[in-house]
Amino acid sequence: MAESRLIQGRYQLLEVIGRGGMGEVWRARDESLGRQVAVKCLKAHGPHHDQSFTRVLRERFRREARVAAALQHRGVTVVHDFGESEGVLFLVMELLQGRNLSQVLEDNKQHPLPVSDVVDIAEQVADALAYTHQQGIVHRDLKPANIVRLTDGTAKICDFGIARLGADIGFTSRLTGTGVAMGTPHYMSPEQIGGDEVDQRSDLYSLGCVLYELATGVPPFDLEDAWSILIGHRDTPPRPPREHRPELPGYLERLILDLLAKAPEERPRDARELVDRISAARFAASTATVAEGAGGSAVLAGRESEVSHRPPAVDRDPRLPSWTRGMTTGHKAAGAGPRDTPPHGVAGLSAAWTAVPSSSESSESSGPVPDPDSDPDSDVVEEPAPVPSRSVVDALAGRHNAALSLGRLGRWAEAGEVHRAVAAERERLLGADHPDTLASRYEIAFTLSRTGRPDDALREYTHVARVRERVLGADHPDTLAARQETAYALGQMGRPFEAHQEYTAVLAARERTMGADHPDTLRCRHNLAFNLGRLGRPEDSYRMAAEVAAARARVLGPDHPDTLVTRYEVAYALGQLGRWSEALRCYQEVADGRARALGPDHPDTFAARHETGICLGRLGRGAEALKVYEDLVGDRSRVHGATHPETLRARHGLGVSLGRLGRWEEALAESRDLCALRERVLGADHPDTLVSRREIAVALGWLGRWPDALTEYRAVAAARERVLGADHPDTLASRNDEAHCLEQLGRGAEAGEVYRRVAVLRQRQAAGGH
């Protein structure tokens, strides 16, 4: 493979970035899309190799491609392509910017990671396992080398080479019968070692082993040979982690030991239960005093020496399966034990901002920090606030990271609570203008925006932007980020003119300091293009979005999610301009690109498919639109559930399509079912529920049942007036519907009165706008 350097005329191999038992991993360039990828190639085995062995390896490789390609989750490595070239199987994956956990431990000289990092990794990996297990897939080789932590802190599971699909039991026996070692000794569950059938709880045991090593610096059975390790997993209780590292929180030790239970039924029931336990523990920790983070549990009484926990080495144990013969331990931890301080200095603090006592200093003995604004010649010397200890700072950083994890899981309200608590502590200990305090307030604003409180978010963003400008400078990236979010909040609040001014100012600063093609500059231009549409300037919106899409395709690649987001906006602007054929083509291309880059079941892929249906309807291609919505309802129901708001939105499109095809009885039945569901799920006065009630009225009108239609139209108008106000455009549209219905019933005088009231309200609205 290395000689050709080019696979299938598309993937240019650049350098080897990893080697393993099954092959090599290369950094490569996808010449078709102009992006960097990782290409895993199965090693070619010569004729001296056992052919059955080679066949199994090839089957495993093909299996990994099939399993991994079916998974679409932020915590699982994305697979782009798979094939065979010149007899060599290859797998094309996203190129991850980060280090696997084995490398992280090596970088840290086998010392344990900070507790906040261990818990963050645990929650992310558990969430990814909950997803893969829900798909019926058991990884079966979870270990530090198969978990990558990206530079932004995201944890991703990779290498599904020996994963087992729940529907394919026979694969296990076919592989084990060849003598291939199914797993890695340090991280194998007792049932794997015994050759028994495994389920998702085996992965939980392996995760427990990984967390044990991250938390203590050593695996649970850090013994001399594979046999001793295997017997340790099968027969010997692990040493409690706090015997290695006394300062570990009690909840983390309990969680790890529960995962390492010998019997599967004694472990957590599934990974989702594990996520809930971690989240609950983190939330509880976030509400405790910061001082708790500085403390630690006492060393357990009656501590035994490590040697007493090691089972004697043996040459053979008849209770172990035959395939374990000849197994080696693989990478072995070499750490001497935990060190007293976190490995990477002060989490979240800039050394230039404040001094922090070293590990040899205690918070009580640390001296005062000079005030940079004080007069050195003044006779009055004020006692400055003491510098917080390293452990306090670390505890705050851990809680901040815990809140970020809650946000990644979509639990914005809980994330906001933790960020508010951390912000208050940081302000008290570090000061209101400290970068870490401002970082917490920025995240508070972000959670407010995500929970439908843009006005509160705007206040927080404005404060953060103002202080960052004073402390860091007007052109600092953090200042510009806060100002850009200020503009976004203004747009959310229906203040597009102010948002436009802010976006324009931020864009000028970003272009001046970062360049026109910097991703942050392009993100700002994207937001500006969207806001132009809000200002009623669809031509300008389309032109700018097209420019940004072209730039992002050049810089990031045509299938990059950011490029596709902007192309989605291009399609939307085309629709606003009435150019529906072009919009349709663009939405279809975005849907195809998202299916490749994000997966067919990703919400963004579904969104593009939905817009495709709208375009088809606008073009009078009702039968095609109906098919799009039927497929979309089925897929959304499968992925999100039958009552998810987006599933119901797809059902709305289906009902509209039935009406466009003249199938009004079916459209009426669909609208009634949908309205009842939306009322139960969203509430009677929710805008989506009212849209469905209006569709009921439309169908009744087409069926000639005007008295019933009038009842529905009036109910919708009354609800909108109550919720939105009498002069809201949606309320006025409903009153027009009411008047039209009155006309159909021959009640012209009443219809004229309603039309007059609507005209007066619109005139007032227009006068107010001027």
C-alpha cells in the first residue's frame, strides 16, 4: 500500500500515524474533497501466514467498517469510506486532532489525571456507549488506546474491529476458534476471560478498568504477565482506588468499583444509568463548598501491601479458555504513583494574571500578591485578598468542565445552574474582571440563549464584552466572541438592525486581525448573511451566503458541516427570492453532503430533507413531496420517537402534501391526529399546535364544511390574539381567514367588519414601524 501512495485515485497517503495488530493508520489527503483524513489499511499477510487466520482478520476489518459506518454520535469516530485496493482493505475515517488516552497517560508519565478530567471522560464515553449499545453493538475491546481525547476536550471511541452486533452471535465463536485474542488483558471482563457470551455490561467493566487507570495511574491488576492479569480480573477484588490516591472523591471510587464487579448483574444496568449517576454526582459536587475540592478522604485503615493483592503467576489454568495461551500483557503501566499536584499546572488560570502557590506551599502560608494599581509610595498599605490555593482553583475548573459536559448533553438548565455557582465563587476568589470569571459568565449567557431567554443572555454577553474590551483589548478574540454572541442575541430578540451593526463591526475587526478566510471570520460573515434575510434583504443575504459557502468549501472542504450550514442558508435565501428550482437543487446537495459527513440519521440531514419536501411542494410536485415526508416521518420516528416535535413537523408536511394532491379527507384525518398530539406534547396554545388547527380548518373548507371551518379559524385567531397580541401578523392572518370563511357562508357584512378591523390594525402597525 505504501508504494502506491494513492488509493483508488483519491486518497493520497502522507505519513504513518499509528500501527497495530491489524495494520497501519495513515494521515492522508482526500483529493476529491480536499480534506485531511485518516486511512486504516489492513496489513498484507504473506503465504506463510495461516490462511484461516488471514480470512478472520479480513472479516474483522470488514466488520469494523460496517459497524462503525452505522454509528452516528459525537462520541464515536466518523467513518467516511471503505473499500479494497490492490488486495488491501482500507477504511477512511475522520482525522482526529488529539491524543488517545494511552498517549495522554504516557505524556503524563503514567501519573493520574485530574479528577475533573477523569469524570468528564467517564461521562462522555458512557454517553457514547449508551448510544452504541442502543444500536445493538458491544465494543468488546475498550481500552485507553481506543479512546481519543480531542484538543477541545471531546472524547471519541474508535476501533470497532472486534465489536459484536447483537443480531450476529455466531461471529464470536468463529473468531475465537482461530486463536485470535479477543481483547486486551488489562481491560477484559471476567466473562470475556472465561469465554462466555458477553453483552453491554462487558464494555462497562472495561470502562471501569480505563477509569481506574486514569484515576490512579495504574490498571486495576498491574501484574507481571498476562496469566496473572487474567486471573486477577476473574478471581481477585481490585484494590480500592483511594488506596492508590487518597484524595479521590468517594463517589468516583464507588462508581469505578461498581463497574468492576465480577458478576455482570452487579454492575450498573446499562450505560445510560451510568451517565445519570455521573451527572447526579457532578451536580451534587457542584453545589458543595469549594473547600471540599481541596480535601481528600483519609487513607483506608488496615491498608495492605500491593504484593498481597497479586495472585501468584501460573503457567496454565484449566478454567481459562485455550485462546488465551501465548497472550502478552501489551502496554504496561509504569507509573510510580500519583503525584501531589495536577500535571499541567493550574487549570483555567493564566500565570500572568495571578500567582498560585506551588505544590510545596499551602494556602495558609502563601504570601500576598501586590496590587498592580497601588501606589508603591503610599503610606497606607491595604491587605490584599489571599491567593486561592491550587486545589480550590482546580475544583472550580472541574465544576466549570462539568457544566460544559451537561451542555454537550443538551441539559442546558442544569449547566446554567452550575455555571452561575462557579461564576459567583470565581468572582469572590479571583475578582469580577478575572478571565475565568468572565468565562463562566459567558457560559451563563450561552445557556440562557439555549433555554429561550435571549434578553437575559444579551445582558450577560454585553457585560462580558465590555469587561473583556477593557481588560484584554477591543480586538482580542475573546472580546470579539462575546460581541458576536451579543449580535446573535439581538437577532433572537427581533432587533435585526442593531444585530447588523454589531456583526458589521465585529466582522471588520476579525478581517483586520485574523484575515478574511479565518474560520471565525467566516462564521461572523455567515451570521451577517443570515441577519440580512431578517432585515428583508434576501438578495444581499443570498450573495453573501454564496460567498461564504465558496470560501468555506475552499478552506474547510465542501462536505464540512460549516460549509453545509452556509449552503443551507444559500438555499433558504433562494427560496425567499422565489427561485425554488435552484433552492431545491441546493437543499438536495446539502442533504446528500450531510448524509456523507454526519450520517443519514443526523438531525441536520433530516432538516435538509424537510426543506427539500417544502421546495417540491412549492414547485407543484406534490407526489414527490409526499414521498419525502413519508420517508422522513418514518426515519424521525425511528430515531427520535413518534411524539418528538420534529417528527410531528414532518407529519405536518405530509398532511399539507395530501391536501395539495386533493386528498382532503386524508389530509383532515392527518391534521386532526397531529393537532391532538401537538396539544398533548406542546400545549394547546403552542404555535405549532395552532398551525395544525388551521390545517384542520383549511381541509374542512375544501370539503365544503364551512361552519366547522369557521369554528376552527376563530379558535386559532382567539388563541393567537391571547398569546401574541391583536396586531401580531399571525393573528391578523387568522382574522383574514375568519373573514374569508364568513364570505363563503354568505355573511358578507360580518366579513367586511373583520376585514376593516384588520386593516386598521395593520395601519397602526405600519405607523408604529415608522
